[in-house]
Amino acid sequence: MSCDQERHIADELALLLLDTMMAATPPEVPARYASVDSLQRLHADLIVLRDFIYAAANGDLSRQVPLAGYIGGALKTLQANLRHMTWQTKMVAAGDLTQRVDFMGAFSESFNAMLIQFDQTLKELVRKENELNKVNADLLNEIAIRKQTEATLRKSKEKMRKLALTDSLTGLYNRRYFNRLAKEAIIRALRYSRPLSIMVFDIDYFKQVNDTFGHNYGDLVLKEVAKVTREVLRSTDIPARYGGEEFIVLLYETPATEAAEVAERLRRQLEATTMVDSEIGPIKITASFGVSDDFGKIDENHGDRILSEFVTTADRAMYASKNSGRNKTTVYTSKSSPAAAFRSKNLIPNQASREQGPPQNQN
């Protein structure tokens, strides 16, 4: 065989091996070389190698290395390293940032540097998150404190307002606030020609209660009187403690005749109620009532004077009840004869009284 023929065969075999490694579809061994076993084996190994490399390139590390020897050993080492890196990547994904690669040269340095930077960034995020959580906790605590302070201030303000408006012992409105409400009611009643009544009542012989049972029991009696009063009166009626054992009630949209009926219900209930069970026996009381709807026809701008005169008429009616035997309701009227300024309703059936002249001041 000439040199040219040998060179041609060598070129043909070299091209066959190159195409087997590099072509998309590897060529078959020409039939004229079918009897060359070593070529057939080399061709088959190259096809298996290219399939292995292609599978590994696409992430399939499960295939067995098809070759032995130096190339087979190198491929097994590469496959093992890639498998270990895959496991380390899963560990990193699970939160283990201590993983390091020490078998892939420059890749290892880049991979490890990335993990170190990632770990530092994560720690910084955690630190900032903790700081933010602390700031949020402090802010929430500050908000809670402010809300509590505001609630306390509102309660304190409401308590102070209530103290300014009510009697501390009985819980009824005090005289000052009652006068304010009464003046406003008088102005409306004058402006729109509406009925308005005032009821005044005073506990009979209250001094004897204090002298006999003591002032502590006297206070308990006043509190119970206030309680019964609130229970008997209508929701629109405004009761107040006017001083000592004297109480006053403002009755909107109510003429004296109807106010007297309300007074009678309250008077009977007070008489029927045991105020306090003391150590020496039960304490019961009665009360004398005066009712008036006569607040005059003076200009509404004179509210203070009208109120004073209005209360005075009911007060005079109450003292008429006192002077005529107590435990009564007396209605003031200025429309009757000057000698009979009061009309009384007695507790005792079929007994009535007419009082003349100024009332006497007694309990």
C-alpha cells in the first residue's frame, strides 16, 4: 500500500471519529471497516461517551460512567463533584449557609464568596428586622400607654364633670346644675307657651332621724330617698337635691295637676318604703310636697328672677303641706282668691286643707 493510500485511510478514519464526537447525528462505521474490531469498539465508546456528556450537561448525574481508565476516572470525579455540589446547594436552600466548596478551583472561590456575602446580607436583614420589631414594639407600647392615658383622662374628665353636676351623696343633680336646666326650660316654656312644673319636697322630721339614729343613718336615708325618687319619676323628669333634706324636681310639658299626681305617687312610695334597717329598728319617713306651674309671664330675658320666683311658689306650697299636718301634696295657685293661695291633697282620704297667709318655716 502506497503512502498516499495510507494517508487517505488515516484521513477517512480521523474524519469518522471527529464526526462521531461532533456531528448532531453520529455516522456509522463504513462497511469496509466492519471487520476492524478496535475501530468498532472505539466508535461505540465514543457514542456512549457523547450520550453521557449530553445527559450530564442537562443535569442528569444518575448515569454510570461508561469508560474505564484515565478518562473514565476523570469523568467519575467530575460526576461526584457535581453530585456533591447539588447536595450542598440543597443544604443552602434549606438555610445552611456554612456550606463551602473546596474542589472546583475558581468556581469554588466564587461560590464560597457568594455564600459569605449572602450570609452577611441575611444577618444584616435579621439585625434590621430585629431593630424594626423593637421600634414597632416600642411604638405599640407608646400607643397603648397613650390610649390608656387618654382613657384615664376621659374618665377623670367625666368624673369631674359628674362631680360638678351631681350631689356626691345621692347621685342626683346638684342645685347649681338644676338651676341651669330649669332656666333653659323656663325660656322654652315662655317662648312656645308650653306647660312646666316644679315639685319641691322635704323629709318630715329629718332632724329626729339624725338625732335618734345618727348622721350616718341620716345619709343612708337621703340616698334611699334619691333611689326611690328615680324609680318613681318619669324618664323625662329631672330630680335634684336642693339642700339638706330638701329635693326638687323639674317636670317638662306637665301642668300642676299632673305634676301633683306624680308627687302623690312618690309621696306614697316614700311612706311605704323602709329606708334603712338600723340596729335599733327600721327607719321609715314621710315627706311634704309642694307643686307649682306658675312661673309668670315675664320676659324670657329675666330667667334668674323668674326661676327664683318659680321655686318660691313651689316652696311655699311645700311649707303649706308642712303647716297643715305634713305628709301631703299642696299645689300652688295664684288664680284663686288672695286668701286661698294653696290647694292641698292629703294622704288621709276625704281630708283636704286650704292654707292662708305666708308659710311657717318648720320641718
